Amino acid sequence: MITHRAQNLIFAASLILFSLALDIVGSHAQTGVTPDSPSATAKTPAIEFDVVSIRLDKSGDSKISHSIPANGDGMTFTNSPLFMIVMYAYNSDRPGKILGLPDWTQTERYDISVKVTGPEVSEYLKLSRNERALMLQKVLSDRCKLQLHREQKPTPVYELVIAKGGPKMQPASSSDILTKGRTLFFTGNGQLSGKGATADDLAFALTDSTGMDRQIVNKTGLEGRYTFTLQFAMNQSGDTGTPASNDAAPSIFSALPEQLGLKLVPAIDPVEYLVIDHIERPTEN
């Protein structure tokens, strides 16, 4: 269970993992990551990370950083709680969707570096994000004895649907799609901008950036790629979406229909959870 003492990490986890889940423009390098389940969409690679370094971070620094370049030879997690690395390896979009994590996975920080060397680098560069995630899962299994399973549970969610009057997002230009691919950039002040982004991408991003305690599920039926800017109040109050009294921006519930022609509808949907059966502190080296 994610404890109260780890709440200050959860928002950081959401922003970092959101940045790694899409081709981000701005200060983050493009990563080519998509919000899919690695186990469902990728085959197990024939290669493994042949250099693995894991150390307990004792710096006391509050800064967390993850470096996962698309054209690099590995991944580096600096001063990171282990639950964030589990989230990345299993492509979980919310800490609350991982059940059974012990407290130390939220409070202890680790420096973890994994990479491939020699001729395997060229093979690694050919792998998808999901195939690389499977390689990281192997590291967690070997060094943390991680064992887990997946369960679907009926869960309160918000369904993202088309509002009255239809969608207001502009179809992305072919040049944007060709030159930039799928891009979403969250500035941190309640503005989410997209170019070539899908409705799935938008729902995935909003789940993390609104601060609400429900997952947002795409039910729009929209299959294209779109360009849009969404401005909303960051200070949502639980499921009510009530902005702070001194915040001039609209709540996400008002912003979506007004700006994008979409809306959020409360519902109960089956949601997949990761359930931790066993995990140990990683062996250091």
C-alpha cells in the first residue's frame, strides 16, 4: 500500500513516468515510449543487460532523475525509490495500481544503472520500449526476487467521452506527424499541449496530471491524431475537481468540454492491477 509518507513522491513519479511514456518535446529527450503493457505487446528479447549497478543512495537529495535515451545503451535511475522503477518496468501509470509494495520501496532511494555492451548494443537499439522494459523486469526478478501477478478489479474511473457539440481538437497536420511523431508536453502549471497525440495519449496524461484519485479511460472512439492545448486548474479536490478559490483557471471538468469538446463521466470499469507477491531489497554492487 502506498503510505502517506510517500505522497510527496507520487506526483514526481507521475510526471517522470508520463514524460517517459510519450515522445516528449521540450527539455526531455524523445523516448519513443507508448502506454502499453510490455507483457502483452512484446516478445522477450534474446539479450539481457550485461552491466548492472545498484547502490543505495545516501545523498539525502530530494531530486529524482531518470535517463532512458531512445538511442542509448541502457537506463539510469538516480536517487529513485524502487516503486518508480517497478512502475516503469511494468508500464503502470499510477502508483495506486500496484498493490502489496512494502514501505521501503517508497522511502529508500537507489542509484541503478543498467546497460548492454559490445555487439549487443546494435541489437538493443532495434528493440521497442516494451522489449526493453522486459529486460528491466529481468533485472528486478534477479536482484530483487520480484514476483507479481495481474488482477482486474471493478474500479471507479472517469471515462473520457465526446461532449455535446462534438470534439474541438484540430486534426494534426501530416508534417507534424512525420517530423515530431506523437508529442505531449505538460508544463507543470496546468497546461497540456499535444501535437499528433491520440485520445489514448490524452487520457493517459490526464490520469497523471490532474491529481485526481481516479484513472481516466478513453471511451471517445476517436482514432485520429490531434493538435490541442488544454489549460486547467491543477488544484483538484479529490473527485470533485473543484479548483482553489484563488485559481483563475477552470477545473478539468469545465476545461475539457469548453476547450476540447470532451468530458469526464464517472463510471465503474475493470482496471488491471499489479499485485506484488514477493520483493526483496536489491543486492548492491
